[in-house]
Amino acid sequence: MAVRVLHTRGAASAGGLLQHAAPCSLLPGLRRLTSSSNRLREDSWLKSLFVRKVDPRKDAHSNLLAKKETSSLYKLQFHNVKPECLEAYNKICQEVLLKIHEDKHYPCTLVGTWNTWYGEQDQAVHLWRYEGGYPALTEVMSKLRENQEFLEFRKARSNMLLSRKNQLLLEFSFWNEPVPRPGPNIYELRSYQLRPGTMIEWGNYWARAIRFRQDGNEAVGGFFSQIGQLYMVHHLWAYKDLQTREDIRNAAWHKHGWEELVYYTVPLIQEMESRIMIPLKTSPLQ
């Protein structure tokens, strides 16, 4: 009967079971069981802090993040040039690319053209805008195939290159639209390879973060890839010089809220790269 009473009390109170009914030989096992249960609860709580809550959506992230008032498409080109050919390469690019930019026959605009100063050496970077999206891109490519001067330019250029790649991009809705600006400036292209599935999070955080980086008019444009290397983000900044860049970036850390946004965006990044670039003389972004 005493056993039954103790068992009943144990069912009503776990503390009673441990206090009155557990032999000394069972206590270590019970402690391990209790400790293990606590650890499981702690692990579950910790995981809840870091597991990303996915909000089900019925639309592509490009439609959620891109500007609605425009239908512009951007092309970013990276050309790795033979070191001995860089001067000649720049010369023919400044002649031919500017003609395409100024010709109203082509629905495209040269946003900027640069040489990399710090980062990958002997590299040229070109950024184009196609007003009208993919149809405009198709129209330009079709017309350039009939442009004899451009075909000769491409043939000459091919002998100067080691490699080349491009990406098609859309611009973030919350970023400044890149417009021509006077110089002299240096430009920084910061490129981020995001973890797949995190583009919406990145956009949500940077929609708030961009307001911390507007004081010096340094924000030029922000883009995300559609074709080419996917889940790529590019932020383009302009500075008077390297020291100004350092001062502006350090000043952001003294603004309340910046450090929190950095804290939450860093885990979204798989890889990142910074290029410091010098504009060519014919670049609209000087």
C-alpha cells in the first residue's frame, strides 16, 4: 500500500517522486535524464533564434524587389585584358562604345565604363542600361550584328582579351538610379554572392540600411542578377578618394541601427568582393 501511495504522489508531483521514492542508485540516471531534457529544450530554443522563417510567396523575388515604374534591364560586363593590350583596348572602347551610347537608334545607355584599380588587375568593367527590358536588349543585339564598325571592333577586341563574362541585372527598388555625375571620383563595386533563397531577406534589410549611406551622395546603384551567376548582388558607390571612402564607411558605424543591419545581413553572404575602379574619360559616371 505504501508503494501505491508513493506512486500516486509521484504521478501528482515529480518533486515528490525524486524526494521520497527514488533509491540512491537511480539518482545519477535521473539527473542525466533531467539534464538531457533541459539540453534538448535549450537546443530547440537556440535553433528558433537562427532558423529563417520563410514567408510563402506567390511571386518571383525579381517582381518583389525591382522597380515597378521602370522596365530597365542592366548588363554588367567584366573583361580581363592582356596587360600589354590595356591601353589599346581602352582606346577602341572609348571610340566605339560612346557612339552606341549616343546613337538614338539603339535603346540602350552606357551607364559607366571603368578599369579596375584595386582588385583583379588589367580588368575593364562596363555597365549598360536597356530601356524596355529584354525586348530592348534583343533589338540592340540584332542591330549590332548589322553594324560593320561594331563587328570589326569585336574582332579587334577578341585579340586583346584573356577572358570575359557578363550578367543581366535588375535594380533594387529602394536604391538610387544611376545617373551621370561629374568627377573626379573613384568607384567601388561591392559584389556579394548570397546563399540561395535569401534575396528577399537581403532586400528587406538593405531597404532600411541604404538610408545610413546617403549623407555623402555616395550611393550610385544597387542591382541583383537575373541571368549569369545567380543570387549575386552588386552595390556601386562613388567617393572622392580612398580616404573619403574610409571616413564615410567609418561614420556609418556611429549611426544607431547600422550595426544591427550588418549583423543580420552578414550570415546571408557566401562570398564577397570589392573592386576600386577608375572611370574612363568617356564614362558618363566620372
